[in-house]
Amino acid sequence: MDGDIDLDVEGDRASVAIVGGKLGDLIGPDGATLEALQELTRLAVAQSTGVRSRLMLDVGGYRAKRRADLTSLAAETARRVAASGQPERLSPMNPFERKVVHDVIASVAGVHSESEGEEPRRRVVVLPDR
């Protein structure tokens, strides 16, 4: 596979992005391969430095696009829950995805969010404020 590596720091988190042509195999179905590569990279950094890493790995802009999609999903879900007063359970998500959703929900008046379930089926529940 051909690609370039871009290194950056976002806040206090190292960010590594692999960019280039056909990188779909590094992303995998629903980002599963990307998640595994990120975990392996974090473990390698921790073993080398002795410090747990919060490194974020992205391939082909997958995480950036996923963040945008989740932001839209969370905002629309928050609007529906605020209007209906009925909680909604979202599909299971990885920790990165749940954090994006929780951050969006936290900025919307009249609703809040919680996580429920166990990995890998952990999901966000959007609830109306009482």
C-alpha cells in the first residue's frame, strides 16, 4: 500500500494520519481494522516509552468523515428527543464515536446522554432532561 504519514498534535494528543490512494484495507469494515491498528500502535508506543498513549490514528480521512457524520446524527437525535420527550438508543459505537456523540449532546439544551452496555456493544442513549 502506498501512502504518506502526517504527524500532528491536537491538544495533548498525538495524531497520526495515513493519507494516500487505496487505503480501504487499512480501515476495514466500519473502521474495525483502523481500530485494531490504533490499539496496536498505542501498545507499541506504551511498550517503547513506558507511558500509556492517547495517540489517535486516522487512515484516509475516515475518522474526520465519521466525526462529521456522527455530529449530524447526534444533533438530529437530540432534536427528536427534545421534541418527543422519548429516549433514543443509538447503534453500538467505539469509544471515539461515543465521545463525539456525548460532546454534541452536551451542547444541546433539554437533553443529556449516557452510555450503556458492554464492549463491543456499548451504545449511547439520548434522554430528555426531566
